[in-house]
Amino acid sequence: MNASSIPETDQWLVAALYLFVSLPDFEQLKPKLEEVCKTNGVLGTILLATEGINGTVCGPRSGIVSMLEFLWEDPRFKNLEPKYSESNTPAFTRMKVKLKREIVTMGCEGINPNHLVGRYVKPQDWNALISDPDTLVIDTRNHYEYAVGTFEHAIDPNTTTFREFPAWVERHLKSKPENERPKKVAMFCTGGIRCEKATSYLLEQGFDEVFHLQGGILKYLEEIPAEESLWKGQCFVFDQRVTVGQGLQQGDYELCHACRMPITQAEKQHAHFEQGVSCPHCYHSLTEDQRQRFSERQKQIELAKARDEQHIGWQMPAKATECRDHNSVDSASTG
């Protein structure tokens, strides 16, 4: 890969990236990568572990070029292929490079996508696969992401973290007699990373015909025309855009600053919505102390905005930084 593959833009460029690759020196890589990002105005979150790299970042195109060229100079990152989109405003408020045990946390020992992984399906071939009645289509993301948008016929495992996925497989797939198991399993996530481990796990459990969407939902929305798309709704992303739609255009969801759930414009009209304090998802679960703290935080955010300053009170939730399908941060991703 080289800089010629990075799109030209006058806006903020968002790059979602991941790669499973052996990085025994990942701790030594952190300060160097942090310095390159900060020197070049790159914001976002990148996770490093012995199993690879995962993250979503944004910046001016020149900054993203500098960061990626730094990584591509290392032969181990030669196959790193970021997915790009644009944002009118910075998608993140600061830069963080974190050291982790896993770049996407499933919690199962011995799952290595470099050794065993499902079959990649290009976006152009995805519709045919998921329209096949012999194919079980599974959304490997979490329930709050599924609720915003998903593919036709997709099953929601109703998970709140990716750690719950293996248990769901045990209950709903592996427990069935072999003659009742699906002939084909097709899985997808935001950017592709969760499916790397999910397909590897299913193959380890004895499932043979296991597929996943190459490049994830983001690549599908980028490449498949709206008139051909089987995607319904919007795609949750792990930055301040909250969602994107067809052609990776920014969606119209926002995040509740109290519970960090994505909310629609209609939900903002609900009696239980108060900017920065509550929404219909969390109104009944908040304590009076929480309401007071959130209300005070919102006042400080509004005062900072009036001074044309950025307030650190708006942060992506922990659940949203489980990378990406940024997940990506499927996202850091990045998921």
C-alpha cells in the first residue's frame, strides 16, 4: 500500500484499520506511533497487542498519510488496508494509543485468524450469499448497533459485548444436532475485525461453511449502490458522527450523553429526553445524583461552546471503543 491509495479530500479524513499480525514488540511501538500521530494532527484511538493493530483515526489527509506511511514502512504492516470516509468536523477529541491483550476482545484463548479464518466474501457477492435460504446470516455486533441498522434476514445474538458471542454460539448453534445446523453461516460486522475472530471460532467448533463480509458493513455501504443494497437503516460507528449511511454519508443519529446509546431525532422529542442528562433508554435508571452531575456537566459543555472551546465531557463510551466493526474503535473500530 502507498499514499496514492488514500483519497483526496478537503475534509477530515477518517481511517478505520486493523490487521492480525504478530507484534511481540507492540509495547515499544506505542510511543513511536503516538508521536507520529500527535505531530501530524491525527486524533482517535489505536489498540496494539501481540496479535496486531486495530483502530479508527481522523485527521487532515496529510496527517493520515504520514501515520500510514510510518506503519507501511514496517514490512509487517504491508497488508494493512484502511477503510476511508470523511467527516465535516473532527470525529474524535484526542489521540490515544492503548496496549491490550487482544485487539478485539472475545475472551477465548487460542483463536488466531492468521491460522484459521472464514471465507471472505466481497461486497458485490454478499447479496447472493445472504439471499440463499440455506445461509444463516448473523450480525456479530452488539444489540445497540443492530437496532440502528442491519442486513435483511440477519439474526441478532442480542449481545452487549463481544465476549458474549461464544456463549450464544454454544446455546443456539452448537447445541443443535448436526442435521439441524445451518449449511452455511455468513457473518458481518462494522469493519470486519470481529468477524475475523467469530469465523475462526466457528471453524474451531466444527462448522465448515463459514463466510464473512470482506471490509465489513463500511465497505458494503461504500461500494454497493443504494438501489441494490440489502442494508436497512444506518451503521453505528465509533466516533462523533455516531452513524453513517449509504455512500458513508453521515447519518442523523446522536448519542445520549448520559447512557451513550444512539438516539433518533424522534427520540429527542420524547418527554424523557433532556440534552446531556437523559433519554428514553436511560431515564428510569438514573439516580438523582447522576441527574445532577450530568446536568452540571451539560452546563459546562454549553459554556465551553459559547467560548468556542472544546469540552472534554463528551467522550465515546467504553462499549463504543470495542473495536471496530470503529470495531472497528466493528470500533476504537473500529468492529
